Amino acid sequence: MPSSSILTATDVLNLLVSGIDKTTLETELSISGWTATPAVGGSKSGSGTIWSSPNATCSVRIMTKPDGSSYARVYNGPGGGAPREQPLNALGKPGDRASTHFLLTS
């Protein structure tokens, strides 16, 4: 499900809602010029990557849990959940934990 260019949080959210897989999402973010940095995870969230948009207005944190499943969260800032950044729901609005975790297909 490749896109022409991922520029905004809305672009990412549209892909997540449509059911994109982790590999395709990371490939598309890379092609679109997003910057990847390692994400620190805990025993439940596992390891992952924070992808910051080229214009530093938003970010996506993609985590792979110890059981192999992956999820993504989109934030309204470049730090992947840094202080004062809020996770966004499918409508692009700040939301609670349940509405801001998007499972990635395998």
C-alpha cells in the first residue's frame, strides 16, 4: 500500500487506519525523508524506532513487543512522545491510550 509521499501526521494516520504493515510503513517513511532514531522501550512495549517528519512537526513511534506484534503511535511533535507532545487518534486529535495505539499488520 505505498503512498506517493508521507508529509503530515494525517498522512500517517490514514495509512494506519487502512491497515498498513510495519515494513511498508517504515519503508514509506524513509522514502519520504523522515529521520529514524532508536526508541527506548520497556518490558511490555519492546524495542522500536521514532520517525520524525522532515519539517519536524510530527513523529511516529513504532514499537515491536516481545511477542513480535507491532504498533504505532503518532505524535503532534518531533520527539515521539517527548514532554508536551500528545498522541493523536484516527481523527488527528489528542486521544486516550486505546484510541492512539494502532496495531500494525504482519
